[in-house]
Amino acid sequence: MNITKDTVVTLSFRASDAQGKLLEDGKTPRSYLHGGYGNTLPGIEKALEGQSAGYETSVTLAPEDAFGERDESLVTTIPKTQFPPGVKVGGQLRGTDDQGREAVFNVVKIKGPVVHLDGNHPLAGQSLTFQLKVLDVRAASPEEVAHGHAHGAHGHHH
Ligand code: ZN
């Protein structure tokens, strides 16, 4: 079976950054629903379109095709007194940015009374290389298409 819209693709998925640092070791297979559902990056879908099980490829995506360029306006500080208890460096905080859009902020540093937050994706501004191996391709169930994600062992769990 070939990878087309509304197929569920199971991949071995290794990812590394521009410095060659391994971000994802590929030991755990992942399934996603193919066809523009936002389950994986568009550049990865494009590289796999029309391929079948056994296909291997390597894709390098520029930041704008991966997790975006860094936006320094999303780097901010808040007083520690406004900080919910129990959140530590490396943790995340939900909030709204200057335009009132919902954003997830990563806690990067706590210095004295000030908490430093960064709303950028941790991989923003990075070129990423993915080594992909297609393990399995099957037709998606109507339920998966309705939900917009893959179910099963390596897919979404409810
Ligand atoms: Zn579902």
C-alpha cells in the first residue's frame, strides 16, 4: 500500500539538530495519519507521499519548515510572586502573549525574584534532520479520519 491521504503510516523516526545532536533515537515507532492533519511536519509528509513500507529517507528541514524561527518577543519575565507554585526550570506555563493568543511558555531560568520564560518551541530556529523508515502503511479507519489522528499501539491514546 502506498502512502496517500487517509493512510496511517508507522515510522521509525530519528531526529537530530544542525549540530548532529540526537533528539529522538527512533527506537519507539510512531504512527500518524497522513494527509495534512498536522500530525507531523508538512515536509515529512511531502517526503513520504506515494512511498510504501520499507522506504527509507533522510530529510533536512530549515527552521521555517520545522518549528519556525525564534520570536524574541516571546521571551519574557514575570515576578516570582505571580508564579504558580510547583513549576520549576524546565517546566511549562500556559498563558497569553502580547496579542492575547494562548501560548505555552517554557521556564528557562529563575533568578532571584524574577522568572524567565520563553514561549518559543524548544526547537525553534533550528534546522532538523530526520531519518525516516516506513515500517507499515494501512488505510485509516473512518473513526481515525473523523478524529484527525491515528489510533492503535503507536498512535493516539484516549
Ligand atoms: Zn481518536
